[in-house]
Amino acid sequence: MRLDPDYLVTFSVVAEYGNISRAAEALRLSQPAVSGQLKALQDVVGERLYTRTAYGITLTDAGQDLLGYARVIATTLSGAAEHLRTRQERHRPLRLGLSWTLGAHVVPVVTHAHGAGHEVRVMSGHSTSLIESTASGQLDAALIVHPPVSLPAGLEAHQFGAEDLCLLVPAGHELESRGSTPLLAAAQEVFLWPATSSTVVRYAERLLFEATVTPDVQFQLGSLTAVREALIQGMGVTVLPPSVARAEVDAGQVSPVMIEAPSVTVSYVVIGPSDVIARPESRRLMELVLQSRHPIRR
């Protein structure tokens, strides 16, 4: 005699609900499919396992005797499925969103995660779109510039770091020797921007507005890479965190000039779901990101 474990699972659910139609809903099967499995199980056992009543079904003595074994099978299979699901989630790559501005910080995150036995896959984008993707579950967490608006319900932010916006100028620029300057001194400069939708660019534009600076010429170059190359070539200046051009600053190709103005500091945060129990992979990724942080050179 060979008992099909699927039939035993179905039998245990029918016994739990005492009703074939409700059991079919719980199993996501059609009612005829459930009835067919019960009939097939009775045929193998050779005895009636239940009787129909006006209110549902009632187990026979043979059905009661079999129910204990059926429940063990159902519990074992359910436990095995949950174990495999958890294992797959534990070993799947963690999905991190990264603001374009924070590219300099991703290597420590990925390296630290790898050392802890996790693979992290990074998707870059603007902070607003990364917030949406984290809220919808497409991303496990995101490292972004602190958003100027409130986070959607269900998300929370943890402080990662902060950095002062600087006037980045080509090496040898006349403002380089000042060390610090009001933005009004750069009013006649060509300003270089990576993208107008960037949260950091909006911060920079606010500083220019407060300093009553309206540049005559502004180049929207579409990426930080293009802005760095334009700086090296002496095409203009920009207002950005110095970390975006750290390699060029260290190589002496670009110089950061401190801005004499209030509220020049931008904060960086890692965001994720507040319900980390429901999404344990998010909790783990946020922990890894926070553990990887290091002081930002100003």
C-alpha cells in the first residue's frame, strides 16, 4: 500500500475545516480536485474516512485513526518548504539601492558584506526612485541622500554619515587659494551639473538661490563621471560633496573650496522597512551597510 503524501495533506486540511469547499479555498484547489483526492485516498485505504452531513463532513473511526499520521505528514512538508524558502532567501543576493552621489561609499559596503558571507547587488538611481523601490520590496534597503520630504509609511531611516557641500574647481583655479569663499564670488562661473533631479543638486541650487547667484551658463552633463571630466578640463565649477571627486582631488586635478554659508551639510541615510521581522533580509542589509561606514574626509 502506497499513500500519496499530497492526499494526506488534503485530508488533514479537510478534517481541519470540516468542509470540502473551504478546504479547497485554503489549498487553492478546485472542489472537484479535493473530492477526487479524498476518493483516491479512501480507495487505497479500503475504508470510508468520512461521511457527509448537512454542515460538512464528519470523520469515521478509520478517518480519526488516519488523521494523526496525516497531520504529521502535513506539518513535516510545511516545515521543509519553510526551511527551503528561508534558506533561499538567506543565500539570494541582497539588493541595495544607491544614490548616484554615494558611489564612493559602495565598495566598503560590498567588501564588508562579502566578508560576512553575503553577496550584495547594487542598483544606482535617484533617491526618490530608490525610496519607491524599497517601499515596494524591489530593494531590500537603500543608501541615499537624506530626502527633503517624509518617507512613506512603513519605511525608516538610519544615519549613515554627513558631508559638507563644497565648490569644486579645476586645479589652478583662482578660487583654489582661498580655501573658503562665499558663492557670490563664483557668480560668473560656468556651473556643471550631473542631473537636475538629483537631491544633492537641489541642495546646491538652494545654496545658489540663497546667495543670489544665477549662473549665466549651466551645463547639464547627465552623470558625475562627465562632471569630473569637465572639471579636469577646466570647463567650469560645481557644488557637490567632495567625495564624488575624491580620486581627482587626491591626484591634484580638482580642488574643493569650502562654502561660506549656513546649512551646507547634507546627510546620508540607509532606509529600509520598519517591519524588519517580515523582511529579515532588509534588516541584515541595513546592519551590513551601517557596519561598513567610515568617517568621511571633509
